[in-house]
Amino acid sequence: MIKRSGIAAVVAVALAVLATGCSSNDRAPSDGRSKSRPIAKLTIGSTQVSTLDYTKNNAGYGSGVGSLALEPLLVLGTDGKIKPWLAESWSQPDATTYVYQLRKGVKFTDGNELKASDAAFSLNYYRQPGSTNAYNFPSTLQSITATEPYTLTIKFSEPNAAWASAPTRASLGIFGQSHFEAHKATFGKPGTAVVGTGPWKVDSFNPTVGAELSKNTAYWGGPVNIDRIAVKFFSNETSQAIAFRAHEIDMAFPFDNRSFAATAGTKILTAPGPGDQGNFSMNVLQAPWDDVHVRRAVAYALDKESLIKAYGGYAEPLDTLISPGLLAQLGNKNDVDATLAKVTDYPFDLDKARAEMAQSKYPDGADATLSVSDSGQTFATTSQAIAAQLKEIGIRVKLDVQTSEANSAEVTGADRKAIRAGFSVWGAVSADPGEAFGYSIGSANATQGNWNATNWSTPQTDALIADGMRESDPSKRLAIYGDLLQDFAADVPFVPLFLIDATAALSPEFAWPHFDGFWRFRGPWALEIEKAS
């Protein structure tokens, strides 16, 4: 029986059932947009970003330069429903076709008008094989084409209910095709950067220093609330926090919230997830994780409450791949609870963990190396805590610290057996329960350029993934995902540990009244920043 942690009740208030189609001529960019007096400058602290070409690396896209300059077709409103953005209306004429009508008169910051051909080119560029953005596009997607100057048509080989919310993703921002073709060799690099339709344009970009942006005075959505935005890159969060305390930056999106808050001398802005979750993944192609009894032993051996403390708090225990809050879109609390009650749970129990190890191919224990991202101290402390807990059941691990880019390259590389186990934080790429973390499972994602770090899949699971995408009836989708969660729990290729709060550090000079767990899905989020009253 699944352990209830109250997540569904907390998270559900931030969610609403997503609409599958809409038509609107409303030109106001967002119901969360700031209406305060103009801000001269906002300075954001960020981890280093090597490129603005998000087929090469999408680190920092949601909170960084990309989402301020490039815009998606649609957004989530503060009520959790899909709203117009670059597309002023959209429809689904049949089960396998989505059609988007783009706004007329929208200009890129180089003066060229946005056309459906730009949108088609951008999305097809992102979905090319080997792209770090390829996981956003299901294998059943057949074509993305400009069928009219302002009409974009996306076709699938079979129904895909989850695609309805896909165009809200920050990593699918539209860029100018003509700018790309004029700068193919240097696209996304310093001196070229990217050209979008957003409220801000990129004036400069340096992978070691940061980026400078200025407001787009011809922005289609009306007056822009911030004149200039500076994004400063830091090699670690401690230096970011020191800069925050010294008033050198106005905001940041830390991982290690507890340490950041203490060093920066600030309170952290928080909201319920389910945007990110912490997991311990195990590559089923690699010893000792190739034994299901070892994986079950690990699931029993990891004390989630202790790991949350090691992580620095700002999280709640999580027992399932798909959080109860995401499933709340498919049914009421009783329906979700009934579905999850059928899913195998692994409460912290060392006796059961040792019993599973005794049944495995490694009854006397095993040695392994865990990869550790250098994205923040919280990754190191959590990984150290995991190592200590695994030692209790005879699994002796070494920790290998690597850059986040090196870690991404390992997970998405061609040698699938070389992917090491480890603690990771995964972000939801969609507000749809089937797609939010769908990139982490299934045979289609256990390939080069994709993100199934465990390489786990079964024919039945692949079939359930496909069924969940095809089915549009919410109650039937809930039943499908209940079966999928049970398959996953039986084999436990990774252990869901905790659901992470959405967090941000913000100077008391500013306010973000509509901050919530889905801020990344609302287009250029800095439009919501206000001067504090």
C-alpha cells in the first residue's frame, strides 16, 4: 500500500485540468503579468551556460536567458489552464492533428515578422536526432509543417492526448529562421546568440561571465516591465549567495536552499511542486543494479526523511514516479487514492532491505561508483547520505563528482551500459501527468540523445506509455497510469525520493505575487516581477 504524504492535497490547489483547445484574441500576455511601475534593472544569478543553442545543452533554459528572449506557442495561466501566447488560437480537428493559428504582426527583435515557417523550423530543429531537446517530441510525431503563412500543423501517427500542453514548455521557444540560417556555424554562441520575439533581446552573451538583455520596445504584448536584465554566471551557489548578500544580484534559483538562505541572509520564496523531484536511479544494464532484488533492497534502505534533511529541506517524501498532484488532473482525490493504493510501496525498512539482498546475486554485498553532479553542495551531501545508507545493506560505493554537462553527456551518450547510478533532480517538462517525467522511462528513451538513465523498459510498459498517450478519457488514463506505476514499482529501476518545492531567492525590493510550481510554463516569467510596495 502506498504511504500517503499529503502531497496530493497540497499540490492539487496549484493545478487545474488542462484544456485541449482554445480560441482567443486576447493580446494580454499573461494574467500574472506585472502591472507595477517600471523596473530599471533586474540582475539574476545563474549557473554557467555554455550555449544558447538548446539542441547542444539546455541547462538554465527555464530560469535563464533563453526563456526571456524566446517564447513558446502557448502558456499555462495562473489558473493552471492553457492560454494563448504566440499562437492566438489552436484546435484539434481530429485525434492525430493539432493546428495552431499564430498571431499576425509579431516581430522578432531583428525586425522580421514571425511566421509559421519560423515555428516549424524551430521545433523541427529541436527534435533532430541527438538534440538535448529531442525528448520533448514523442516517436509518434510525424510532421511539423507550416500549412499557411500563420498556420502551424502538427501530425501524429496515432492519438497523443498529452501533446495539448507540450507547446507551453520553456525549452521549445521559437527563434528566427533567417537569423539561424545567416549564422549556422555560430548559432547560440557569443556574438550571435539567438533572436526571438520575447520582451527582452540578447545584447551580449559570454559563457564565463553572463548575458545582458534589454527590453524589446516593439514587443507585441505591450509595454515591458523591466528595462534591462543582467544574468550573471557563477561557478557555485556559495558565490551566488555572497553576491546576493552584497546586493550584486537581485534573484537566483538555488538548489541548496538552506545553505543559500543562510549565506545570503534571506528568506526563500517557496511554492508546492510538482515541477522537480529527487530520485536515485540505477542502470539495469550494470552490476549490481542488474538484479531486481538489489534494486528493491535499495528502495527499502533509503530513508527519505533523512535524505530530505541532507538535501536541505524544501521537499516532501515521494513514493511514485508520477506525483499524486499530477494525477489529480485525471480524477478526484478518492479516485487518485484508490489508484495509488494498488501500487507497491517501499517504506524505510532495513530488515526487508537485507532480506532482498540475501535473495540477490550479491548476497555478500557489492561495490559501485555513483556519479555526483557539481551543480550545488546539496547534490554532494545527498549523495553522501545515500552512500551511508547503502553501506548498511552491504553496497559499498565511491562518489565521482562531475560537471552537470558531463553528467548530461554520460546519461544521453551512446554507451548505455556506462551510465552510473546516482542521485539526480529531474524537472517536469510538461504539466501533463503522462509526459511530465515520461522522458525517464521506456525503450524509446533508452537511446543516445535521450534521458532514460536506468535503461529500464518492458514491452508491457512501452504499451502502457503508448496507451496513456492515445487515451483522451481522464478516468481511463488514470487507470493506465496506475498500471504503469505498478510495473515501475515492481522493477523499481529508480527510487523516487522527494518532491521538491519550487523556490527562488528574491530581493525584498521586488515581489513575485504569482510565483508557483509552474512558473516555467508561463512564458517569459520575468514579466510577473514587480517592485515591492
